[in-house]
Amino acid sequence: DLLPLKDFLADDFPIGCAVEPAEVVGRPAELLALHFGQVTTGNQMKPDAIQPTEGVFDFTRADQIVDFAEANGMRIWGHTLLWHNQTPAWWFLDADGAPLQNTRAHQRLILDRLKAHVEAIAEHYGDRVWAWDVVNEVLDPEQTDGLRHSRWYEIFGGGKYIGEAFKIARRAFPRCVKLFVNDYNTEFPDKREAMYNLVQDLKRGRVPVDGIGHQAHVDYRRDPQLLGESIDAFKRLRVLQAVTELDVSVSDHMEESLPATPPERLVAQGWYYNELFAVLRERADDLESVTMWGLYDAVSWLRNWPVSRPHEAPLFFDDRLQAKAAYWGVVDPT
Ligand code: XIL
């Protein structure tokens, strides 16, 4: 049998995996419990999954994952309380079905909705969920203020909703629950700077933010050292850090569909994981966990995003749940 990843990495950090209900039954569930010590709910704790209609909460699919995790002694990472995607339309509409405007009344309305949402989640899970991505992808380094101009941003005429979201979460959850700001491309200098400035501002404003999540949706040609440089830079902020959504795409830039996965890219990917985990393990003291965005290639979101790519294979295990060079890149003891 394979050496469990969580055993190999036991002295470094918990290794996590994002899953759907389909992965907590049958053979995928066995593989998951063997290798991973933490789970993230890939889609089932997003706003549209939990509150599809205002006031109607549905925890059934999230609970399937949470129950499995608890039965197997795994820690649970919650994803996500506030996002501009996968949020139901009603959230941004007034009582007449018109889009919310940049007014005090509508700001109050949308924060009341967020509060009701977060409080219902806190009542249901309490401290059973170890950490939450409170806000997801609120940054945009192309903007002068570094913030994404989402519907949330437009309604507030700025980023004030971010601090409010953390305050709402801190009041709702027990003190031990960790509150994260999560984003992608945090390894690149421009996004690194936007994240640094946001968290510094939040801390100066006494906003209760506990940590920074690096999604780390990378590709097999992106310099693995960049992520290490960001982790090092954020140490000065004195917040927790975690890698939250790691996968290593085997596609080249703007590449569409290939007939099959080029075998040499799977080898290159194995070396990539080897280098990246060396970077991460050197910084084990600064990382709360490292989470993979999926268990095996067949269920990876990259098969369908941003275009259909049947050749995508970004994870440790292949379509038949067999360990790839990616896995051996991590457990290789050299
Ligand atoms: C993705 C899921 O994996 C897909 O199944 C879904 O269709 C779209 O969202 N950044 C995030 C995640 O924070 O929530 C996204 O997950 C991937 C990118």
C-alpha cells in the first residue's frame, strides 16, 4: 500500500482535500481517509448551496461531508461565507426585484442578509468547522485600490463590506474558529501587494482577521519559489497562513482541448510538486495546512474551466484513483 500523504507530512502540516458528497462514499472515500487529515467543502458551503432562497437553509450536502470528516477524525475547513460567485440572485435584489443600489439602506439590507446567513451557519456548525474563508477573491490588482469591483464593492462604493463581514463572523462564531481572507494568484507580486495592503488595513482598523489563504491554482510552468516569497512577505503581518486550493494545471497558457494528457507533462508535474512541497515544507512553521482542490483528476474543476479540457490532470491521483508522478513528487524522500 502507498504511504499515506498525511503520515509523510506529519511533522509539517495537515494535508487537506476539497471534496463533494460523491467523494465521501465508496473507493474515493477510502482514498480520502487514507491520505488526508482535513477536508474543505468544495461547493457545498457556498452561499447558493446553503441558502438558495432567502430564509431557506439547506445543510444536507454540507453535512454529508462534515459527518464523514468527523467520523474519520479529519479537520474541516469552511468555504466560503462571502463571494461574488455562486451567490443566489436574490441576495443582490430589493423587495421589488430591482438591483441593490449604492445607498445606506441597501448597504444595511445586504449586511443584514449576510448576518442572518452567517448566524444560521454558526448555529448549525459552531466550532465544528475549524476555519472559514470569510471573504473569497475580493482583490483585483488591476484596480488602483487593489480591490475587486464586484457587486459587493459597488453597493458599498468601496471595500468597507470586507471588515464588516469579518466583524459579523467574529461575533457569530466561537473565538477558536479561525477567520481567513482567501484569494488566488497571491504568489504574484501584484496580488501579493494587494493582499498585504488589505490585511494591513484590516488589522490597523482592528478588524478580526486571523489568516490569509493562498488558493495556489498554479500551472506546471509557474515558478514554485514565488509562493514561498509571498509566505515570507506575509510573516510581517503576524497572521496565520494556509494553502487552500492547490492544483497544478498541465495546460499551457490559453490552451484549449488536447486529445490526451501529454505524458511528459505528467512527469514535469511530478517534479513541480516535488519542488513546490520543498518550498512549503521549509515553511511548515508558517502554514496551518495545505489543501488540494480535489481528490483525483476526473473530478477536478479544471476539466471544465475556463474551457472544456479533458486532458487536464492537476491532482495527485488519476481518473482510476491511481497515484501519479505528482504523488511521488511529494513523498519522494530526497
Ligand atoms: C470551483 C469548484 O471547484 C467548481 O466545481 C465550481 O463549478 C466553481 O467553483 N476558486 C475558489 C473555488 O475559491 O470556490 C472555486 O471552486 C475554484 C476557484
